[in-house]
Amino acid sequence: MTEIDACYVARLEADNLRLRRLLEQREGPRELRHRLRDTLALLRVIIRKTAETPRDLSSYVAHLQDRLDALARAQAAADVTGVMQLHDLLSDELLRYTAREGHQAHLSGPQVLLLPRPAQVLSLAIHELAVNALEHGALRSEKGRIHIDWTIKNQAQNAILLLTWKERGPPLPSGERPRGFGFKALPREVGGEPHLAFEQDGLRFTLRLPLTDQIGSATL
């Protein structure tokens, strides 16, 4: 373990201990304690799932740090108002990998506000899409493009978010990209239905997500 790796792991352990102490303070706000418990539970899953893929320690720390950074960005944004705009979640994560809106990234859709937990889970999936696009897909080239569109469909008592991430760039063999933790967490954590397809001109990711009271809301 390098000195940098050891410092990072020690910082994670210290943060975890600090969160646990906050949870033990009975006088703390109930909502804050609930959100901290959710975040801790998600952190445990991320750490465990990241460790399941065979890699050396430095690579493990790098992958873990990237996922935790994506989680932290979503949480920090939601901390301001208690919700996070879907547009901001997408544009912020893409900008992290130099895909600027209006240049390589094109976003279009109505205002959707996500609660902190689903925003964090979705941010992990978007993070994985952005990293894969940089390593294998549209973001490998300046000519590559990512088009993200979303619409709202009213069904029964809930609105349904229908999101499409479409890459246009050099075609890749089907199955070259792995399905990471973010994709697997969408159905389990928020009831979303994700789908990946490798088309002739690039990858297509679609997500169907019911906007329940526990997920978020939309303004048409």
C-alpha cells in the first residue's frame, strides 16, 4: 500500500467514524440522522461491490474514490435545497469528464427534481456511463457526441421518467462495456428499469423511473 493509498483509506475510516458519532446523537434532527443512515448504507455497498472486481490496491482505491466523489457531488448539491435537478446532475457529471453542454453533450427535458437518495444512486450510474464513454465510447474523440433526452409520461397515480442516453461515435463490439454497480443499484435502490444496447453508431442507455413520493417530482 502506497502512502497516498494509506492516507485515503484512513480518511475514509475517520469519516465513517464521524458519521457514526453523529448518528448516535439523539438530539440530532431526525431527517439528518435518516439521511446519514442512508448514505452510510450506500457507502458500505459501494465499498463492497468495488472490492468484488479483481484489481490491485491502487486501482481499487482509484475506482472507489471516483464513485465516492460522484456520490459526494450529488449529496452536496442536494444539501442546498433538499433536492437535485436532473439536468444539473447530468451536466455536472459530464463536465467532470470535459464533456461540455452544447459541445459534446446535448441535454433536453423538463425540470425533474430528485430527492437525495435517488439522486445519489442515479449519479453513480451516470458516472459509470461517462467514464465508459471516455474510455471506450463517444468521449474518446472530439467528434463524439452524447445526446440525453428525457420526458415524463403520466401513468396511473405516478409520473414516469423516461430517460435516454445516446452516444454517437465509433461503433464498439457488443458487450465490450461492463455493467457496474450504478446500473445494478437502479432497480434495487430506486425501482428503476435500466437497459443498455450497443447500436451501430454507438451505445444507447434507457431508464424508466417512477417518480413516486420517495423519488422526486417533475414540472411539465
